[in-house]
Amino acid sequence: MVVLITGAAGFIGSHLVDRYLADGSVVIGVDNLITGGEANLARARENDRFTFIHADVAVPWDGVIDELERRGTLPNLILHFASPASPIDYFEFPVATMMANSAGTHRCLDAAAHWNCRLLYASTSESYGDPLVHPQREDYWGNVNPVGPRACYDESKRFGEALTMTYVRSAGADARIIRIFNTYGPRMRPKDGRVVSTFIMQALQGEPLTIYGDGSQTRSFCYVDDLVEGIMRCAASDATRGRVVNLGNPEEYTIAQLAQIVSEILGVPLHVDNRPSREDDPTRRKPDIGVARELLGWEPKISCADGLRRTIEYFRGS
Ligand SMILES: NC(=O)c1ccc[n+]([C@@H]2O[C@H](COP(=O)([O-])OP(=O)(O)OC[C@H]3O[C@@H](n4cnc5c(N)ncnc54)[C@H](O)[C@@H]3O)[C@@H](O)[C@H]2O)c1
């Protein structure tokens, strides 16, 4: 199989690259390195089944298409993961975020039509906004502020979803959408502003852990290996064509509990720096993964404590 992964140099993309290479696929990674790093692809670059193309997915793809046709490596599967993903990144690159998920998704869908190949679009639990329904099922339409500070991310992902489904309905595309809930693990950037990396780095450096609001807001945390398994099953499944599938860990923790667990694993006393709540910060987030269980036989296997231990090891060594 030939798999083209956009956002290949990022946190999740690079884990996908490694897993598809391990399974014997030919992998083409496309990335403009706006938030990703080539260091994430160090292992992949040792493999002659891997090709890296430095390109922006939001601009015309002629160069990418020409290059692959010249090489004779035509994808059977496109995984569209290119987009800034942490709040720190999409606040810094709001227009680029909107373009990666709108124009970028358009280019990916057109390329999939050109090669007659399958596509999986990486959307997000942010599509549900600050949900009024709990846990979130795929048929819930969400509660999103279309003009708030997070709209560059939420609304562009929702547009990417709408475009993907329009291609399925009007052009017969073999496409599916996943909504990824908070995922963590090795290769997150220490300063990417996500809660797991922030807490681990603060605890390792003996600093107080920053909690916005009173810490009662909940999240569910999925270890990256579990997520990658779910993505691969979803991409391999005929039954997911034209479907939306939540992928995440349904175990729900408050942010205050997460701070406690990180301190306990590191064996350090818990000190907290409470700050005011952030605008549009969702109060509850937990996936209903019934669709993934039914269609893919998938559910996360790695406990929060185990995943955090592995991630802490990574941060200690990097
Ligand atoms: N990590 C999570 O918890 C999470 C949750 C929900 C959804 N997602 C989605 O998964 C995908 C990957 O997220 P991540 O956490 O690995 O983020 P990341 O920032 O580590 O990776 C994103 C990659 O996309 C690349 N990129 C961005 N815009 C691009 C463009 N226009 N052209 C080419 N490359 C571009 C970046 O350089 C980076 O390598 C994103 O689409 C994100 O929205 C992630």
C-alpha cells in the first residue's frame, strides 16, 4: 500500500508514518514544517520506503502530484492531518490554520479523486465546541462560537468536515472523518501549550502547575499508540466511508485530577498556579466511542497513568 500523510512531521503524523512503515507500506510524508519538526521523522528517513515532500497543502498540489507520478508512487490512501493543532499554534497562525483545513482539505479531496484513492480527514473534538450534550456522540452538532478566538480552528475543521461529506455525496469520494479527542505522548513539543506537556514540564522543573479556572473542567486523554491503532483501523474499513468516527479515551478526568496524577507519578508535591478561565474553554469533553467500538472493534488499551509514565520518560530524555 502507498500512504500519503499530510502533517507527517507533526506529533500524530510522525507516529502514523512509523506505524505504516512498520506494516510494510510505502509512505509519503508531506509537511511545510510550520509546527512540526524534521527530528520527528529521523527514524522514518532511515527507511527507503519513506519519501518526504516539503510542501504546503493549502496551495496548488501540482508539484506534489508531478513528483509522485514521476516516481510512479501513486497513493492508495491519503491521511489529511496537516493543521496547527494546539491552541498556542492556532492562535499564532490563525489564517494558516483556516487554510490548512479549508483549501488544504480541498486539495487532498481533489488529489484523492485524481488518484482514485481513499481519504481520511483528521477533524477534532473541537467540532463540538463547548458541548451541551455529554458524552459527545457523532450525531451531536455541537455548540461552537463561529466568531470567537478558537473559530479559526473549530470552524475550519467543521468546514473541512462539510467539504469531505460533500465530496462523498456529490462525487462518490471514498472518504471518512475522524474526530480526535485530546491525545498525548512522546513527540509532543514541551512548550506546545497543551495541558499534558505543560503539566509534565512544569512538574519536572519544580514549577507550580498552571490551572485555568477552578480545574473542574474535564478532558479525556488518549495515548498516541491507542489513537494510531484506531486511525489505521478506520482507514482500513469500508464501513467507515461517509461516516464520522470519534476516536479518544472515554475516561474523564478533571484538570485538577490530572495535575494530581502527574505530581504523584513524579513524586513531587502538587503546587498549583490558578489563573482566570480562558474564553470559550469547554467545560466538559468526553467521547462516546460506540461507533468506533462497533465498526472497528476499537477501544483504548493504555491507562492514563501508564501513558503519562511513557510520556514523562520521553520528556526526561529530550
Ligand atoms: N493532538 C491532538 O490531541 C489532536 C486532537 C484533535 C485533532 N488533532 C488533529 O490531528 C492533526 C495533527 O495534530 P498534531 O497534534 O500532530 O499537531 P502538530 O502541530 O504536531 O502536527 C501538525 C503538522 O501539520 C503540519 N502542517 C500544518 N499546516 C500545514 C500545511 N498547510 N501544509 C503542510 N503541513 C502543514 C505542521 O508542520 C505539523 O507537522 C491536526 O489536524 C489536528 O487538528 C489533534
